[in-house]
Amino acid sequence: MYQELLAPVHRFLHCPTPAAWCEQARQQIPLLLVDHANCEKKAAATAMSLIYRYVEREPLLIPLARLAREELHHFEQVVTLMRQRQVAYTQLSPSRYAASLLKGVRTHEPATLVDKLIIGAYIEARSCERFAKLAPLLDEELQRFYYSLLRSEARHYSDYLMLAEVCAGEDISARIHWFGEREAELILSPDQTFRFHSGVPVAD
């Protein structure tokens, strides 16, 4: 049904989500929803921070404004689902995922911006891939919701990647590949903390 939409996402990512993560997610829906809400909120904040930091980079402004608006809409949708299911919005510690990727960001411009945009592309691509993997395992309401997110998440991934290429003004395929390998390592390695972007769950 969504094979054509997901094909470039799967080619971009260096590994699929492990089945063990999907099984853990299926068993911890309330936690999954809380962290999903956090991810949408952080995604909107990231897009806005890039707009503020790089206001002179005109090609960034409209795509990132649209992305921030859509992420906030998704945040509202997740919080509404949580209320309907009586899931409290509690504080969660962040996963290692984004922070670990950000450690690889170079410290001079425009390399800093390019690296952050590449990371944004991987985060959005992984979100899209996980929504598609999770949907068949969930109840009908959540299944419909997660399938409804695929198109925008796929577009967010491609927007970030396009912006990275535009801002770099040169071939960045090696840099994209480098972050892809780091991202796959985080997804495939054992992870003590279950979150939306965590690695392989560690048995208690």
C-alpha cells in the first residue's frame, strides 16, 4: 500500500528496525505515546531553532516553517490520543539517539548546518520507517493514525536532505553515509532505555 512512498526511506536508512524493538513498543503503548509526543515537540522546536539561527539562509525558511507547523499539529494529535486513552503526559529522560548523532556535528560553518540537516533527515526517515513497521501491530485507531503520518514524515526526510545539499553546495554523499552508519549503530546496538528512537531493548 505504501511501498512506493517508503522505498526511498528504506534505501536511505542503513538498517531496518529490529523486530525486538517493535515487540517492546507493542507492549508499552502508553510510554510509546508519551515519547512520540516528545519527539513531535522536539522536531518542531528544532525546525524553529534553525530558522532563528540561520535567518539569512533564505532556502531554509519556508520548508522549515512548514515542517514546524506540521510537527506541532502531530504533537496536538498525539496529546489528544493520550487524553482519550487516559495516558498522562509525564517527563521522560531523552534517548541517546539524537544526542549521540549530534556529537558528530562539525564545529565550523556551513558544515555545522549541513550536518544538522543530515541528522534531521535521518531522524525523520527513521520515524517514517518505524510508523510503518508499528502500524500493523497496533489497534485500529493507532494503526490509522500512524499510517496517516507516513506521507508527511517521508516529505520531512526528503526536505531535510534537499536543504543539506543546497546549503553545502558540494557533494555530501560521504557525509550522509557517515551519519547513516552512526545511525544504524544506534538502532542495532543494545539500549537500556526504551524510547521511540531507541536501539535493541535489553532484557530485564
